[in-house]
Amino acid sequence: MIRLRRALLAVALLLGLAGAVGVAGPAAAAETDIKARLAAVPGLTVIEEQPVAAPYRFFILSITQPVDHRNPRAGTFQQRFTLLHRGTDRPTVLHTTGYNVPEYAFRSEPTRLIDGNQISVEQRFFTPSRPARPDWEQQLTIWQAATDHHRIVQALKPIYSQKWISTGASKGGMTSVYHRRFYPDDVAGTVAYVAPQDVVNSEDSAYDRFFTKVGTPECRAALDAVQIEALHRRTELVARYQAWADANGRTFGIVGSADRAFEFMVNGTTWAFWQYSLQSDCADVPPPSASSDDLWAWLDLIFGVDSNTDQGIEPFIPYYFQASYQLGYPDIKLPHLAGLQHYRGQDRAQSYIPQELVPRFQPLAMLDIDAWVKFAGQRLLFVYGGNDPWGAEPFRLGPGTRDSQWYVAAGANHGANIAKLTPAETATATAAVQRWAGVSAPAASLAAPARIASLDDRDPVMDRRFNR
């Protein structure tokens, strides 16, 4: 009995000391051990852990994936992803980026709404998640990528056993829907932001109609005028472009020349303006009388002069390949530029991939996705920006879609989200996300958990404008 009392006293002293100096008790120890639990997952590697605001932990991970899920003997590659760990007792958000994965911690909107964990996955073929000897047509398909996500869910569900939902924005939103199409039961619901759905690639008149209605007539006229003026100054500005490229180690091998890259940049400025700017930014559009310095600065701000160089294109070649192969790519007419363009009709996805890649377009891929959404989709939530050109051809709900919602945030751009909807729409959409995730919210408030500046002030979708 004396020995038992001494043992209990020793434990009590240890627990008291642990509390005094911040050593984890039993419950905290289980959470602290999450790194070891991750490392024990077959095929998973913990690359690093970065410091992050409590109560979160943030890991950069990789997992071994077959380069061809239909032929496991074809080899493997390492797919990078990140984990923002909140707790194994919390629901989990599968965040599909569609591109590279950011190497910093952030909370997507659904992660904030359910106070959950977040797994953000880098799309296959985006460096460094690329096979050593890639077979683009065989290995870079929407099904192969969806199966990557399926295997990650399978690998981590034994640890994160509460409900899962998926999300993504732009191409990441598209990717989240493709994953649901092929593996509908992996997650309980999907929130897809500003995700285009180019069902019939050869029919793009919706984009042309969009550009005749977006914003005010005065803003549309100003944007047309600045494009026309830029092409009138082609000789001067192309020479400037080439000099800038030479000074900065930039080349134009993929697009073909500084002249072609310049025209494609001018073509894209109106699209880029509405994608990333607001109606209020129309006041900053240079008039035709602006100096060439001001015109050049505006082109760089809105589109980015580095975007059409080899160095600017290379990170996005997997996207342009997929657009040429399965996803489709918008072809807008730009009638006001017809007499000034040297390469009319050539500003297509195929112009942004190396010539040795010649994808054979698969027209049935998006028709299949469209049919699934309209006739078998469940628990889908789509959000679009009213002024975002990518929303001109959106996903649409159909007669067989169940427990799903579709919204447009008036006046919003490519950064549209649930918070930018009307208060009533925000409440309804938030309630659906929380219900799918198995989260109970107080009836009086559907607000997100406490804001964490270091996690909530970054927007990976909008950041791409400045990282290209």
C-alpha cells in the first residue's frame, strides 16, 4: 500500500510538473504523435513540418503513386501534398489545387467553416510531382488524377476517420468534381469555386456574350481601346519586350517569338482584367493617349509580361496540355482586334505547349462529367463570380442532381466565395457545408471559427496572378 501511495504521488508530481513547464499530458501526447502516425502510413513520407499558429500543425508530405493506375508495373512517382492538422476528432477537407501545391499553411473557406483538417494536393505532372519519363496522353488524364486523390483519401482515412468534404477553386474546383465523378463516396460533399465546364469545346459563344455585358459600357470601351492602342504601337512595344527578355534571361521558344507572345498578351488583357480586377479598377485603365511607359506598366500589372515567356509558361504546361486534351479551352473572337492581329485564331491552348506534345482532343471527357453532375451528382455546391469570365461556361445542376446548390456572387471576380454571397445565401450554403461535414453550428450564428490571420489572409487562387 505504501508503495502504491508513493507511485501515485510520483505520478501526481510528474503531472503537476508537466503542467508547469508545458510538457504534454496524455491527450496532448496523442496529438503530438500525429507525425509518427503519418510516417507509418505505407508509401507516405514526411518531408518537413513548419511552425504554424496553434492549435494547428502543418506538414509537407509526399506519397508514392503509380504513374499509371491501370498498369502499376509502369513505375511510380512522388506526389507532393500538405496537411494542416487540426485534430483527428475533426472533419477533413480534401483541397485539390489543380496546379502546384502552396508550400505554406492556409485555410480554405470550407476548412474555416467546419474548423477542420485540410489536405492540399499537388496535381500530377506539376513539378516536382512529375514522373521521370512521363507519358502525357496515358498518364495525365482526369481519371488518373482522380485516382491519385482516391488513394490519398484511402491512405489517410484510418487516421482522419470523421467526415470528409472536398473543395477547390478554378481548375482545382474542376478537379474536385472529377474526383467525385469517379469516386463519389470518398467524401460527403464538394464545394467547387469558380470552376468552368467547357462541355463542347468548339462552342464558345457564351464567352463572347459575356464580354458584351460585363461591367459598364464605358469600362468595356476603355478595355477595347487600350488593346487597340497597344497593337497600334506593336513595333515599339515588341522591341521593348524583346529587350526586356534579353536583359532578364527570358526566351520565347514555346510561343515562337516576342511578337507572337506580345499579341497573345494583348488578346488576354480584357480576360485577365475581369478575372482578377473589379469594376472600380476601370478608372485605372490607361487611355489611348497614355505614354508607352504607362501602357507597358498596365499590361504587366494586368497580364504579366513574363506570362508568355518560356519561363512563365513552363510551370503551367500540364494545364495547357490538359486543356488541349480533355478540358477544353476558351476561344474568344475579339472582333475589335481583327484587323490588327497577325496571329488571329492561334491563341489556343496548343500554342502554350512544346511542339513535340501533340494531344488528340477527347470530346467525350467533359460530356461524361456534365452528364454525371446533371443526372447523378449529389451534395455539390458551386459558387461563381458575376464578373469572372471563367463563369461564362459553368457547371450546371440537372434533373438528377440531389442536395446541391448553385450560386453567383454579384460583381465578384475569380476570388468569389460563400462569404461574397448575399447574407441569406451565405447562411444556406454554410449550413449545407457544415451538415455534410457533420458539424453542428449554433442556430444564432453560422460564422466561421475565429479568424487566424496567418492562415486566412492568403488566397492561393488569386496568388497565381502574381506568381506566374
